[in-house]
Amino acid sequence: MSKASVNRPPTPEPEDRELKLEEKIRYQLYASGERDRLKQLLVTKLEACGWKDEVTEKCHEYLQKVGRENVTTDDIVRAIRPGGRTSVPDSVKAELLAEIKKFILSL
């Protein structure tokens, strides 16, 4: 079995094994560079709508509440992630989903 990497698309298994649709899509996202383009689109949209600033402020508030000496990065992520995910604007989610669907249909 092959290992996946942050910087490299997962390597398909031997040709005799039929890849699942999800695996094929994931592979094509990496191989085509579309995953990186979608990531950059998401970052741009989140910055433009102020989401990034809101999450940064929530992180600062959390640090003030618990103290910088008593917290790890994992603690901050556990505390902020749920609210951060739910606060992503629906318009950003819809645009990203539309781009993903367009990519899948182009395969």
C-alpha cells in the first residue's frame, strides 16, 4: 500500500485493482493541481469575507482566557475549530462546492 503525502498525490494501487470513484477523484485533484487551486480559492474567499480575522480574534480571546503559558496549539485548535467551521459563510461553501462539482463533471 502506498503512503500519501501532503506534497504528492497518492499513488494508485496496482492496475489489477479497480480504484473506487472517490480514490480516482482524489487522485485527479492532486495530479491536475486542482486541489491546490481550490485551496487557494478557499483562502482568498475566507480572507475577503473577514472569516480569517474573526477566527484570529477568537484565538486571541481564547489565549487571554486561559493564558499563553497554559495552552498548546492543539488546545487552541480543539477550542476554535468547531465554531470556525460553522462560521464559514454559506456563499463560500456553495462556491467551493460548485467548483468541485464542475471539476468532477469534467473528468
